[in-house]
Amino acid sequence: MKWEVVIGLEVHVQLATKTKMFSNASTAYGAKPNTQACAIDLGLPGVLPILNKEAVKMAIKFGLAIDAKLTHRSIFERKNYFYPDLPKGYQISQFKTPIVGSGQLNIELEDGSEKIIGITRAHLEEDAGKSLHDYFQGQTGIDLNRAGIPLLEIVSEPDIRSAKEAVAYMKKIYSLVCYLEICDGNMQEGSFRCDTNVSIRSIGEINLGARVELKNINSFRNVERAINVEVKRQIEIIERDGKVFQETRLYDDHKNITLVMRKKEETQDYRYFPDPDLLPLVLEKEMIEQVRMTLPELPDARRNRFITDMNLSFYDASALTSYHQLADYYEVVLIKTDGQNPKLCANWVCDELLGTLNKFNLDITTSPVTAEQLGGILVRIIDNTISGKIAKQIFESLWKKEANNADDIIKSNNLKQITDSTIIEEMIDKVISNNTRQLKQYLGGKKQLFGFFVGQVMKVSKGKANPVEVNNLLKEKLIISIE
């Protein structure tokens, strides 16, 4: 391939405050249109904005988490543009002096390697309203409930070289802001979305190509698809001796194409100037240290602890720490089992639990099976009370809310594992005597029939025989048969 892809992301994180950036209006999602827009959000004459202190603390928290330079004296500016969903005619944002300066983030790629992505800045700003095109025939409605919602815009350096790298970076940001509890991460509600800047250039070229911005993409899948289709579009234009223009485009996920939205504005088009209604934001050292004390264990540190202390693989540890609620769930399961078998716990959480959650389109926060309940199942596997097969039956019963814990299900359904070797030997003898044809084939060299005999014994025991004991005793019996 003779083309190099250059990508930068602007991730918009809705901060988890109860009120807006510059007013006391609620940020709760789902209210009727225009019921959560106060006089300040509407830009009515005579009103003054008041900065939300919690939003400032959340921005500081993010800056500390990426080891960024914090700007001790930043200012808010007016970014001027005229859209129907921006009643003031400008957006209060930060440009020259953002609250969070340069930092970096490590991302993990599919081949297991790591890459450092530079972060240019993260600045505070207010969101605009929303244009609604489906409410009225032939007309557009405006909902200003989002006007003034606090955002942290995280701007990366153009260090990303593929759509997959972009997704890896976006997922890392997502995980981090959720760990920090500064964002609820709800993409369907617009809490986490991004603009993607895409350009291409010849390999070895130093100068950047014309940058196309893809606006408001709110899923990891669509980020990858949008970048790939835009890269293909740009390559086709250049290879036809055409010219790629700097512009803003929208991604149509139904048709898998990008469409022109508007000509890309330059910085000077926004006519930034300091907002005369807001004083400079001064961060005191004491406040920064107070925020630092609230930092949780971050995803990378938690992943490394799982690898070191629980002896998990990088893959398992990364999967478990991708979302803090999942990592919390796993740790509760570990506590319930007294930490006896971290790998078994990881397998059940990553495979059985997450597989079932995905099947029913649920997430870890809405799991019908609690961490304590799952831990209770695993305790009984570890102490040989039940087999793995029986454990899956118990998991299904708990999922359906048929009981409150594994022990009740084991007792009421007589599911306790059979470990008595005498009883298991009797079952094996019965299976062998009832399957003389298969025995003859096995003795004749068809060794794959061993699994058949194991299955028959488990069937006779109704799944309650200890599988390890069955395998060991069956091997002995078949060796004797050979002799």
C-alpha cells in the first residue's frame, strides 16, 4: 500500500454532573423537549453564567489520570457560529488555554503490541441543543435540553494510523472516563461520542493531506466503518487525479457512506475571544491534591495487578478490566471463593456470564446473577460438591430467579456430586456390560471411543459423577479389559 492514513480523534465526554456547565438546569436524560433549558441556556438578555465546580474537578481528575500538564490559569472563550440549536449564537469553550494540556495514553493493539497516542489537550465546554428532523413533516424541531450540558473534549495528536487503532484508542478513553466515574458512558444517550479527522498522504511524505472531519459518531463499530469508507473515498479521488477538500462530513451507517455536511471552518472563522462574563479559571494546588486523593486504581494498574497477583493471562486480565463494573464483579466473585481459583473465576465471568449477558443484550450492571451468587456456584465446584456441568444448570436456575443461591438448588434437586469410587465403579461396570460392541471396537484400537464411555457413565449418573474420578477409574477398567 502506497498510502498512509493519518487520524486524530476529538472525543466528547459528557461529564456526570447533576446540573449544566453554567446553570442549575438538570442534566437528566429523557425529559420532554425544552423542559430543561433555563434562561441562561437560552441566552436570554441579562443572565450571567456561573461555572460548575464539579465539572472542573472532573476535568482535573482526567488530567491527572493521563499524567497531563494542568493549566493553573485557563480562560473560557466564545466560539462563534450560527446554528438553530445554538440560541446564544456562540458556544462557551476553551481554546488558547485549555484546563488540561498535553498528555498521553497507551493503547493495546490486536497483535499484542502497545502504542503511545499523544493527547494535545482536553478542554471544558458546553454542548449545543439538538435538531430533530422526524417530529414534524417537512420541518425541523429544536430541543434545547442539551444546551449547556458539560462536556470535556479530548483532542488527540494525529498519531493514529488505522481504523482499528482509532477504535482501540476510543475504547481506552471510554474505559478510563468510566473508571474515573466522570462519565456514564451511555453512547445511545450521547454521553460519549467523537469527531474523527481523517487524511491520507503518500508513505514517506511529511506534510499532512487535506483533513476531513466526520462528525458525531457514537459507536465503536461505526468509528471503524466510517474511517475505512472515508479512507477509501479519499484514495479513489486522489488516484483519479482529483482533489480532497477540507470539509465536514456525516457518516450514514445504513448506506455505509460519508456525505458532505458543510465546508470545514478554520479557527479564524469561529472568531474566538475571551468570554467577558467569566473570570479566568484558577486551579489552586490544594484543590488539585484533593482531586488526586480521589483517583481510583486505573485500568492499566488493575490489569497488571490481576496478572501479577491472580496469575491471569494478559488477555483475561485485559478483558476483565475493560469496564470497572466488570472488574468489580470479578473481585467480589474472588472474595466469595476466598481467592482459591482466580483462573476458574475468570473463565466463568468472561465465558459463561458475559456470553449469557450478550445473548440477552444485557450488561454487567443488569446481570440477573449477582457476583455473590456466581461465587457461591464456584465454591461448590472448587470443593467438589458439584461438577462443571451441574454448575451450568445451577447458573441457569439462578438466571431465571428460581432460587436465591447455589446451595438451595443443590439441596432441593439432589445435585451433589458423586465422588464415592465404589458407586462410580458400579456405574462403569454397568456401562461396559451394556456396550460390548463399543468395548470390542475400543480394544481393537478405536481409542476415540473412550469419550463415548465417559459420556455414558455421566448419563447414568445424571451428570453427578465426578468427571476426574470417572476418567481415572474408567482408564483402569479398560486397561484390565485389555489384559
